[in-house]
Amino acid sequence: MCGIVGYIGHRDALPILLNGLKRLEYRGYDSAGVAVHDGQNLHVFKKKGKVKDLENELKDKKIKGNIGIGHTRWATHGEPNDVNAHPHVSQNGLFVIIHNGIIENYKQLRNFLKDKGYQFKSETDTEVLVNLIEYMYLESETDAEMAVRLALSEVIGAYAIVVLAINEPEKLIAARKSSPLVIGIGKGEFFLASDATPIVEYTDQVVYLDNNNMAILKEDEFILKNLANERLNPIIQKIEFDLVSIEKNGYDHFMLKEIFEQPVAIQDTMRGRVTSDASMIRLGGITSVLKKILAAKRFVIVGCGTSWHAGLVGEYLLENLARIPVEVEYGSEFRYRNPIINSDDIVIAISQSGETADTLAAVELAKKNNATVLGICNVVGSSIARETDAGVYTHAGPEIGVASTKAFTAQVTVLTMLSLMLSQEKGTLPYSSFKALVNELQQIPDKISKVLEQNDYIKELAYLYKDARNFLYLGRGYLYPVALEGALKLKEISYIHAEGYPAAEMKHGPIALIDENMPVVFLATKDQIYDKVLSNIEEVKSRGGRVIAIVTEGDDTVIRMVDHVIEVPPVSEALAPLVTVVPLQLLAYYAAVLRGNNVDQPRNLAKSVTVE
Ligand code: F6R
């Protein structure tokens, strides 16, 4: 959600900023802008649209300068247009800022500044902040660093900011609260960004800024402080991915690449955690709290969107295999409904980005109530990963496509390992069943590869249904969350309305929607309730609905009942979500491509939702 990039050093800043913005465009893409200081003057350019549009505008301009900031926006306050785009310059031109996050008390601050004679060009909270910094600077007759500190002490909300002061053009000032900010450390140069993707091609040494910390960066100096002006020691970490993992590698879209990466991503998630003889699972990241986990009366899983769906699969897994009561909650609901949280609860936060504001708030609430909080995150060093007591990284590699795919299967893999591991600690599953399931889990990457071989066939199916206006996705048991996930994938990138439902619930309402124009995707692999799902398929067919069924290879019953089948290799029901979700991802992907949509940057969406 909004991309921030900054550079200070000996190179030309502009190409670094534009390159960085392109890499960050998945975080926000309704407008973009840059500000470069050439030693004498500040040059600011901003434009509604993609980074490409900004780049075209800058093509013939000769802007040289070794210090600059850039931003790609996902609108919160004010529509996407040239004026609302960042960077924002203060009224007297003394400060320029880029900002990610939301200033909640911006209206009060705006009124305060208006009384002091400030006028506003944009509708953004960011322009309020940059003017507040300038006001503090002029009023307190102080330096830029102190002005930023004073302004931030008045701010309620979330921010990652980078500020350039016209009177002190040899430095960048950065600060964060609840919105991520990473600083890359080069030789005589620094790179700033809202995540490490634009940094990785220059350096693998980074500092993740903590909440309420400020960095003052000069070409050859890195000063880290907290907002109380105390010096801190920067902790330098190594980025764990390389450039190749954030490029498309010949695929048309990141989403397709990430769908195809799932066999490897799942291998990586299991690596070092499952012994090759399938005899043991060890999740090193949670050993410190294992006693508490085993003593817990219940687990509460929190997440949003796709991560919430993974949490629902987790509920089935943990309850079935480890016999632990589980509740699954949207982060956004949990945080505001005064939930009952006990100190012997285990709260598990699931988040690909590790930055989702609603999930992070749920984590904070759980911690405040003394629960033990675990994280299942993909982005190393992310806020949720750092805020939680312990956790398990998914290790799926960077996910750039806005629609989450490999993160989901990696999250479900972690939840499967966790459930299986706990089943042995608690003695809820015979060792032979445990071993058989672990063995099967190790075969999941190959099974997914087999599903991926049907890519062209699924594309043909997508062609047949791309003009549908509505879709229903139905599944039961472990496959109910997969139905929800299939529907979410379709709606977010193809813009076709889709709903996921537990198949048996259909007769309580949605069945009224069924006619010959309603495609229904059934998850109908062979499991305990296969026969019941067959009845649900009958109910749809007898009302003229058109059915696509995901079935177990060789199923000769469903094939006679429905319009199309997509076969997946046989798999135990506990592991079926990992395999059955893949054709749904491809179906959504191709429907979106065939409708001419921008798959990696769907309208109105952004990766990593760091606002409420
Ligand atoms: C859907 C999607 C979103 C995210 C949700 C949570 O494809 O990507 O629904 O799953 O915004 O994001 P994370 O997992 O980063 O917390």
C-alpha cells in the first residue's frame, strides 16, 4: 500500500528512484512522483497513472542530483490525481515529503495550520504533515530533524516518511510508526524503501526501522534515533532473496509465475522442518513457546483476505489432527469487538506481508491481554513477524502479484506441519497416520506440478466462462475455505462477481440464483463427504446450472453429471486444499487475462494493506 523509495549517495538519484518505483508498483499504482535535489534546486514531478507515465514525462528532462525521494500511491485521502500524488512540498517550499500510512488526526491539524495561515492544494493528510513540519521548523527556529520530531509528536496514526529539507539538502530524514521502512546500506550511499524489493539489486545489507525510530542519513553517515532523540545502534540484517526472485522470469505476469512457483515454494516451506524419512516435524521458531502451546485451551487465528482463508483451513487441520479448539477471526473484526482473550490462549496471526494493519492491530490487542502470539508471515523482518512472541516463516519467496497465490499454499503448509507436529506432542493421532500424512505432504509439490500441466486446458475453460457475470464456488469440509479462496481470486482480478459457500448451505438461499447462466465451481474430490457433494451437484444441475467440478483423477461419476471436470491427483482430505486451490488460481488468472485486465495490478487493490 503505497511505495516509498529514497536515495542519497554518489550516483544519479533519478534512475534509481524510477527503477525502485517500478519494483514497488505492486504496492500502489494510481499515481507516482519524484523529487530530486541537484545541489541548488529541488525538482518535483508527479503524475496520475503508472510509473511509466511519470517516466515518459521525465524522458526529456535533464535532472541530475544525488539525493531524491519517490512514491507510488494507493489513494486513501483524495482521489488519484496529479495534485494528490506525492511528494508533497510545504507551503514555503522548505520541506518535501513522501508518506505511507494514514494521519488520523489530520483534520484537526489541518484546521490548526489553516488558522496559522496555511493553505492546502491537495486533499491529502500528507500535505498536512509536511506543512506541520515546516510550521514547527519556523516557529521553533530549530533544525530539520527537530522539526520532524516535533511534528511527529503531534501526529496520531501510522506513517513511514522520508523528508528532504531544502536548507539541509545533504541529508534525508526518515521515520516510521506502524508502516514499514527499510534502509539499504551501500558504500557511501543509502537506499530507502517501503520493502526490500527495490534495494536488493544494490545491496543485501539492510536495517529495518522500528516503530518510533528516526534515521538521519547523509552520504557517509547513518544516525539512528528514537523519537525521544536518543541514539540507537542500527542492527544490520541480510536480505534473504535475490534479484531473480522479484523478476518475471519469462512469465507474462508475476501472478502466473507465482502460481507456477508453488511446488518449489512448498518445498522451501518444509525445508529443514520435515525430516526426509517423514518421522518428525520440527518448527524451530516456536520451540521457545511450545510448553504454552501445549497447555493452551484454544487457538485464535487472525488474518485478512486470503490469509484468513488459510486460517480457516488451519481450523479444520488443528481441530481434526491435534484436537485443539480453534476460532478464526478477521483481524478487522477482532480488534474492535472487545474479544475475550485469555492469557492461556494462543493467537496465531497469518499474513503474507506481515504488515496488514488490521492483523497487526489484532496482534497488539492479543499481546495486551497477555496471550501468546505466534506469527505465520512470509516477509522476513516484517512488523507482525517482529511483534509476535514466536513464529514460523513461510519462506515462499517474494510475492509481487497482488492476488495472493503461493503465499496461501505456503501458509497452509505451515498450518499442516503445525497440526501434525502438535498431534504427536498431544498424542491425538496414531504415529502411523502421522507418518503417512507427512509422507504425503512431501509429495504435494509433485502433485501440484501435475495440476499445473493442465494449464492450457484450464485456459480453454476460462475462455468459455470469461463473460459470465456471476460465479458460485461450493465446497465442504476442508474444501469450503478453498471455495472462498477460489471466489476471492476470481472477483479480485477478473471483476466477475463470485461467491464461495459451503455446498450444503446453498439450499438455504443461494440456490435461488441458479439458472443456465450461473457457472458453479464444485470442489468434489473423494473424501468423507463426497456422496453429499454429489447430491449438491444434482441440486444445481437439475436447475440448469453449469458445473465445473474439481475431481479426483479417474472419477467416473462426477464426469457424467457435470459440464467440465478438472482432475487433481488423489490426496488425503487434510491435504486437499493445497492441491485443489491451484486450478482455481489458474481459472481466475486466465479469466482476468482474457477479459483484458491488468492481473498484477487489479483496480482499486494494492498489496500489503497498511491502512485500516
Ligand atoms: C487476496 C489478497 C488479500 C490479502 C490480504 C491480507 O489475493 O491478496 O486478500 O490476503 O490483504 O494480506 P496479508 O496476507 O499480507 O496480511
